Amino acid sequence: SPLHRIHVRPLLTEDEAAEVLGLARRHAADTRCWDRPDEGRHASYRTVDFAVEDAPDVSEYLLGPDGIGLDGRVFGELSGAYGVDAADMEFLDLFVASYEGKGGADD
């Protein structure tokens, strides 16, 4: 089944990734949302995140009418990979996450 395959696709250019990272870091600094790990929800990995919809600048850049059209890119790739009409897709959740390694020798 095509649903049992992993597909790795570049969705952002280096410049776009740098812009999103800057916007995300500013949002996280302003709201301090990356200062409060959710260890119950993220027990396996040291991570913090926020929903894109909660960060207006990030949301506008990624998904807004003057943004980069991330939704069209993602849905287009998924459509091609899995044979599902892109018009039938939508995001249920979209998050920006920050992961931190444990810092041990085995990481």
C-alpha cells in the first residue's frame, strides 16, 4: 500500500526555512511558549511546540494569501505520493516544534 511508505520531500527553500525559523523564534520569545515543556504530551522527546494558528506572523507567512502557499505544496506532494485529490485535504493540526537533544554520548 502506498500509505505504508515514507516520503521525504523538500517543501521549503533555505531562505523560506530561515524566515519561518526567525518568525517562530520571535513568537516563542514573545509568548515564552518554548519555555514551558509539555512533558505529558512529549514524554519520549524533549520538545516544545506551538500551533501555527496561534502565531499570526507564522500562519500568514506559511498559509496566508500573500504567503508561500505551504498548504498547496504539502497537499500537492501528498496527492502525488498517495493518489488522493489535493482538494480533499486540509490540515487538522500544524505545529512548529523545537527539539532539544539529551546531550549524552548516545544521542
